[in-house]
Amino acid sequence: MQIGIITYGETGFNLAERFRTQGHDVVLFDVTTTGSTSLLQSAQTATSLQDLAEKLSSKRVIWLSLPVELIDETLSSTKHYLSVSDIMIDIGPSDYRVSVRRAAELEALQIYYLDCGISEESFGQGIVMVGGNKFEFNYCESLFKLLARENGYLYCGRSGSGHFANMLRKTIDTQDKKSIAECLTRLKRSEYNLQLEEIIRLWSLTFHQETADLLHESISKIKL
């Protein structure tokens, strides 16, 4: 598959290398325009957002590896060069409510936005949580699989759910029962129809055994 990555300096390099080593063609655009993408000799580079779009074949799949404060501006500029059914994937730590808004704005143009929460571990070792259109998730599923450890990725549901699940995972204070219980209760009562057992299984992959055990123990004690 041909993949576009919009990066801030070297932030998207590991992502690009992960895809490239698995046989995908990567086109990089660095929004800092410092030319640092030339350091990644194995990837093709673009000189602008328009150039990036023109170097990608339809259906385009573009990943955003950007600081939160640059995402809205970049989406606004990029959408003019995209076509119906193209996909934008946000792997930044965006607020899930903002992700819902972005998805709606792009969907009005028949462009899709997937919110992708990724744990801090290196690509191939962590977990991946994705929200958005299910058909577009299916189209990109092999890519999410590449970024996660074995059985470490999950489609969470409609727009915002990927970033929401990842946000809650980050609030867990290791081995603190109260923190875990509050997190799971919020998960259960959220607007998203998340499968608690699957979420717990996924989160447990990134925690020490003691915390994983507490997660499994706490799920049966959640007040509905």
C-alpha cells in the first residue's frame, strides 16, 4: 500500500520506517519545512501538502504524526487536495471530543477521519485503539496490525472512541484500586458502546501483571 505521513520534524520517522520495512511505499511531508525528512533516505518526500496528495494514489491513506496544536490547521489545509473516500488517521493525543468534530467536518466532504490512540511503547510493541467508520478501519486494519504487538489492536467504535479509550488508559494509576475502579466506571457509563472485556484484555498487555490482575478483578465490581 502507498501511505502518506504528515510529520513534524522527525516525529513520524519511526512510523514511516515501520511501514517501509513491511513493504509499503511511504511519502513524507514535514510541516516544519526544515528538510529533515531527507534524513530518511528510504522514503519519498513531498515539498508541500498538495505535492503529498499528488504523489499518492487514490484511495489515499494519510497519517498525521503532529503536535495537537497543528492538527486542525493541517486538516483544514490538506482537505482541499483530497478526494472522496480518502482517509486521514490521527495518531496524536487529541481530545476525543475534538476528534468527533473533526470526523463530522471531513465526513461532510466524504473524507474519513480515524482517531487512533497508541500507547507509548515502540511501534510493534504497544497497543492501538481506533475509532471511526468501521469500513475504513477494515480497509486500514493491516496497517494497525503492523503498529501493535500480537493481538494488540482494537476497533473501539464510532468517532472519538479510540482517543477516548486511550485517554482513560493513561489515567490509570498503576496498582491503585480506586483509580482503576473510577476509570472502568467511566468507561462503562460512557456514550460509547465499548466492550469492557476486550478493552481490559488490550490494556493488560501494557501493564505489569499486578496491575493487569487488578483490572480483571475490578471489572466485576463496577456499579452499573
